[in-house]
Amino acid sequence: MTPAGGRTVEKTPTRAEEARGSGAGLGVVPARTTAQSVVSIVVLKVKGLGRRLSEKGRVEVEFEDGAKYSIDASRIKELYFLDGRFYVVYETENADFYKKYTSEVPALATKLSFKVKEIIEERCKRCKSLIEWDADEPFCPKCGGYYGYDEIPVKLLERGMEFREEIEAFARRLLETDVEYVDMLYWNPAGGFTPLFDLSPVHVTLYTCVVKGVAIVENPTFEESHWDEAMTYKRVFEGKFAVLQVSSRSSFGSWYYVLFRLRGEPRLGLVNMLIEKEKERRRREEEERKRREEEWRRKEEEEKRKWGDPKAVIEAVLAKLPSWADGAYVKKKTVWSGGEADVVTYVMPVKHSQRGSGYYTSESWRSVSAGVPERYLEPLAGQVVTRDGQVVKVKERNRGRYVELEVVS
């Protein structure tokens, strides 16, 4: 997406890029061979589709390989979405240039409605940031005050789809038969409806939701329960139904069961394809999980071989001490960030105290980067490692700029 207030960088194919390749199979006459251009319709598979149009009416697209170009929004004929990718049906004379980015529209993709809409943005005269309003008082969040604003006309490529419309159309495409929406039952951690039948796991990301399960079932029965009630209730739908388990793309831990009455005999080819695809996805995830676990165990074993001996830890700490230091203090400290506490262990250089047999250090001194994992430093926390390798237990006393470390006998 183009940042608010920013401008899409227009990158259009050059004549040399247009002429590259033979254009075989695309029905394209290269621009270098004739003055007459051939208009083609291509389907561009993109992982990013901008919203803000440039002054020339172009919108940015990002392809699978990370390449970014701008295309003419007025030449977008149709727009589809499935599994995090947009499929842009686009009119162009440069079909050969886009050849490596083309694809077919998947059978289960959602056709989106879209239009170019003009809005007025209010931007600060001083820094060009978007103006915000406190009640009826305008102010610039960047400047921290109000310095007037300009009204800037901006064109946006708006697209959308209603959930009910999308999921019903998806059910028809999936089952290749007519369906009738009947009901939608919720489930969340506080309660809701639990199916008394099995759904086959699938994973399809639509524009408005994620489909996570599917079942074709006669007389589907659900049990309703709530955390604050002892009673449970059963709900039965008579007839043959398709049941889809769906969740919002932005929510976790809750979902809905959408019920469709079948108007004809469903075809299960696409359903079985999704089931097998999900099995394969889970198999790959399990393999990846095992690979990460094995890698973690191997790393743990390597660290243990290297740092399991306390003498190796002490040697590593002393090797990194600055020349002026008389030893190293291993400190454990609680650090608060965003309301959460984290305990860190690190090494500080120390000097002998002239007041006695203790030491002193300062938080203003640079800590020692010994390259030792924290969990192997922890056994030395609250102790000083002297230059000759001795370990001395100490107690902290803050003295303003310095921290005194008294030796505990």
C-alpha cells in the first residue's frame, strides 16, 4: 500500500522491456516491429494492490518476486481475491512484458466489486501531514499545533465484498450446486454452538473470512452451552446441509458455523482437493516443527558443550575485560517495558575500591560483551570474577554515580 500522503512511484515497462521475447502464444506484436499495437486481456497475480492512485490514475501492484509496478486503474476489468493474492484482469498492449506475472483465476476466487472514488484530504500547510480533529478543532499531530491546511483531492481504488454474499457464492462454487443460506451459529470461549458431527479441516482465505472446515451432513445437530449456565440445548436442522466453519481474518479463538441447505446434489471434487491440500499443509508444518525442534536441540547441545564448564564461562568473561578493569561483575536486573517485566543478566567491569577490600562499578560504564548465553552467566549473578579467575560473592550499595560492591564473607 502507498503510505498516506505519499505518491506511487510510477514504473512502466520501457520499449526495450516491451520488445523482449517473442510473444509466442500471447497474440502480441512486439512494438519494435509495427506501429500497430494489439490490446490483450491478461490476469495478473499480485500479492499487493495499492489503494491510492497517482495523478496519472495509476495504482501500484507488487508481484510475487517483489517487483513493483504501476498499472492504469481505468484498464482493470475485473478483480478477484483468494488466499492472500489478488487476480487483476487487466487490459494492456504489453502482454509479453507481463507474461511471467500472469495466472488463471482460481475456481474458488471471490470476484470483488471495485471503483475509483475521489475524496478530499486535509493536509497541514506546514508539513503536509493529515489533519486530525479534536471535536471541531483541527490540529496537526506532527507539528503539535494548527498552521492551516490545504484540501487535496485524492483518488482511491476502493474494493469490497459483503461477508454473507461472499460465503454464499463460495459455497456454490465449492459444491458446484445451488445452495440456500439458512443460519449462522457462533462459538467462542464463553460458549456457543458445538457440532455433534465432524468437519473436515480445510484452510481457504477469502476476502472477508477464513474457511477452516467443511461438512456435508444430513440433519446436522448442534449442542448449545454457555459458561454461566449448567443446562445445554440441542438444535437440529432437518434436511441435507453443507456446513462451513469460518472465522474473521482478524480474530482468533472464535468462529461461526454457516449452514446452507443443498438445492441439488453436490460435487465433491473441489472439497476433496481442499481436504488433501490442508493435509499436505499440516504435514509440511509438522515437518517444519520437527526440523526447528531438532535444530534447537542441536544448538542446545552445542552451547552445553561449549559453556557447560563454568571455567569456560569465566575465561570468556576475562578475555573480554578492558585492560583497566580489575574484574567483572555479573549482574541480574529486572527491566520493565510496556507493563511487562524481563530479567536480564549482563557483565559490568569493576575496579578495586580504595576504601576497603571491595569493588565498585558504574551503570555509565560500557558493559562487557562476553558472547556467553545468559543462562550460563546466571550461576555467576551477584558475584565478581577477579583477574586471577577467583569468584567472590558481593552485595550492592548504591552511592550515587557508582555502585559499591561489598565482599560477602
